[in-house]
Amino acid sequence: DAEITQSPRHKITETGRQVTLACHQTWNHNNMFWYRQDLGHGLRLIHYSYGVQDTNKGEVSDGYSVSRSNTEDLPLTLESAASSQTSVYFCASSESRGAKNIQYFGAGTRLSVL
Amino acid sequence: GEDVEQSLFLSVREGDSSVINCTYTDSSSTYLYWYKQEPGAGLQLLTYIFSNMDMKQDQRLTVLLNKKDKHLSLRIADTQTGDSAIYFCAESPATYGGATNKLIFGTGTLLAVQP
């Protein structure tokens, strides 16, 4: 069965360190998204990609970067981790199918920045 | 703006009906969605409604859409303890020439079902 997997599931790091969160999907979807989930804010879009070599900033992109070198993977990098980036991170993917936009989510990565 | 609002918490007794409400701001959204998040898991699509529909029923779930007021609701009949989760509504605003493929999520409503 097709799936979307995130790794690691949990990560503890120190402020100032570079951290990369992995996202891998086997749906063969063109679109991939990174969100962060915080209490009282719901899910906020960090970065997204509509295909290989395409990346776009979301509403909370400062301090984060992504790259899309193949269809399956969209790693999220925190260049210099800050305590404000402690959060639960979700990756999602979808196929381009007109106006219907059903996204499939990974199980999430819980990141703590100390 | 692109704000989707939900109440944060709802508590019901097992067997009762639950109604989770959502207001959105972008009338260009062609589809509106409800996602469910169980503890420690990612979001899963529960149901969706096309914007030219007023109502959609799927087993215990009923979605009502009031496009004039930009109000969306999810009714769960005969609520069970397994329905305890966070429920998110989401819209997909269209841009000129087509959909953005992005979803704008609400803050989520925590549904607690008491046995």
C-alpha cells in the first residue's frame, strides 16, 4: 500500500544546531507540504512543492528550508534550531486533480529544541 | 484574509450527537474538508463537500454547508468513545486560473466523548 512516512518520530536537539526532518511518500504525488502544529494555531504551512525542483514558502517559512530532488522526498531543514521551533511537524502529499485537494498525512515528528 | 475558525473543545456523552462548527472566509473554495486526528497520529480525511451542495451524509456523518454565511458543520450521530479526537475543517482557496492545491486549516476542535 502507498504511504507517507516521516522520520524520526521524535527528536531532541539544542538551539543553534541544524536539523533535518525526513518525509518520504510512495503515492507518486506531485504535491508535498510541510506543516507545524501548535496549540491554538492548528496547522500552519511552512513550505510546499508542486514537483521536482519546485519549492515555495508558506506562511511560517522563516528559519526553514526544503529541497525537492525527486518525487518521493521533501526533507525539511531547520538551519539553526530555535526554541520557538519546538513543535509537531507533519508532512503531507496530494496529487493535482483539479479543484479537489485531498492531502495524505504522515504520522508526524515531535521536535524539542532545548 | 484566510482564517478558518473553530471552537477549541466539545464534550458529549456517548450515544449523543456531536456538532462541530467552522467558519471560513474564502468563498472561492470549491471543496471544504473535515479531517480527524487521533492521539499521536497524523490527520486523516474524514469527509468533504463540494461547494454547490448544502448537505452531505455519509453513515453517521452529516456535513452542512451554508455558503452565504461561510459556515460549515460536522454532525456525528450516536457518538462513540472512538470518535474522541481533534477535528479540523479546511478550505482550499482558488487562485485566478485554478486551485492553489493548498489547504487552510482551522485551529481544530477537541472532541471528548464521555462514557
